[in-house]
Amino acid sequence: MSLSTITPWVVGNWKMNPLQTDAQTLLRGVKDLLESTPISAEKCHLGVAPVAIALTQVEAEMASAVRPVYTVAQDVSRIAGMGAYTGEVSAELLADSGIGYVLVGHSERREIFGESREILNTKIKNALNAGLTVIYCVGESLEQREAGQAEAVVLQQICDIAAVVEAEQWKNIVIAYEPIWAIGTGKTASPEDAQAMHAQIRQGLKQITGYGETTAILYGGSVKPENAVELAACPDINGALVGGASLNAESFHKIAQAFANTQ
Ligand code: PEP
């Protein structure tokens, strides 16, 4: 049993996958499993982050699930409102489509798309102001870990957003610690290492924001059914951001069960 009173979250990050028909099969698979083997909403928040063009399809499909499954955007524009910004989707437009959650700061966005601290802060500010909940991803590279800088890098990433998050907005922030070297590699941080970093993040959040006690801190990086139980048993790991394993309904459901069972 976890000592935490924070309801865990299990969020599937589909990234740039799958095809529409496979997405439909996946969603129906998750819905069927939630019906045959229920996971109480009080014990675990669930979310799915599809590609932008599937957001409303996921929202519509999951509206008939036996329990809430949140639709999470993988990205949001740094431009607020509406206007002549070809290709962009603002926080207001997400909210207008009934999307209440968004990932910001994923290492793939930081690294491949060059999203800087300034860009991420603008996205977070816009998302919070539009009433969205932000799942803010942090994490160090292998090089940084091997140089003994992991903790400093991650705490700096937390400090980075403190300037734009108002005191009353911290309740709408979820942190996802995702060591970059563990994403999509099959390598997972050991439960001990992950717990140690989560405890540091919580301590940092308390000092920087005063909200560490109630902020959910998810782990991400090759989470699968085989390692979810051990990770879920760590007192400061309040859920998982799941990439590859979320593309399989059974794996996603098993990971959610692992976290729900710690409550
Ligand atoms: C992710 O991209 O957020 C992630 C954790 O991916 P994976 O589970 O595939 O490592």
C-alpha cells in the first residue's frame, strides 16, 4: 500500500501513432477491459494523448466508457487565442473542443523541435489561463546522469516554470519525470533511482512552490506491466506516463491496475 494520498494518474502518450482504424480498436479494447475488469476512478486517473487530429474522436469514443478517461493533447501552441497562425492549435481552441489536459516539455519536443524554456513557459501560461491541466515533463539525458547532474538538471526544469505558474494554478500541474535515456529504449530507471529522484522533485516543489505535498509526480520511461507494480509501490511515484505500452489495450490496463492497487 502506498502512503500517498495523491490519486495516481496513468496517461498513454500515443506520440505519432497509430492509424485511425487501429486507434478505434485500441480505444474499444480499453473500454471493454474497463468494463470487464473495472478500475475505480477514485483509485486512478486515466488519460490518453492521441495525435491532434484524433483528439475529438478520442473524446467522443471515451465519453461512453464506464469511467472517465481524459483526452490529453500532446502539444499546444505558444500563441494564445485565434488568428493567422497556420498549423497552430491554441489552448483556447483545445478547451473549446472539450480537451482539458495537455503535455508540455516532453523531451521529444525539447530536443527534436528545439522548444526552449521560454517557449515552454509561454505554452504553460497559455494552457493554464485557458483552464487546462498541464502535465509538465522533466528529465535528464544519459550524459547528464553520468556526469552526476541529473538532480540539478531536473530541479532547474522545475524552477524554470515557477516564474509563470501562479500559486493557485499549481493544482493544475502534474509533473512527469522522464529520464531521456529511458524513453522508448526498454531501459527503466530502477525503482530506487526513480523514487530518489521523485523525492527530490517533491522536496524541490515544496521549497519552490509550497505545493509539493499534493502534486502528482508521474514516472515515464519504458513503463510496462512487468515493471509497473514495483514502480507503483514507491511512495513518491504517483502514476506513469506511458509511451509504447499504451498502444496495447491490455498493457495499458495492466499498468493502470498496478497503480490503482496501491491506493
Ligand atoms: C514517453 O514518450 O512519454 C514515454 C515514456 O515513452 P516509452 O514508455 O515508450 O518509453
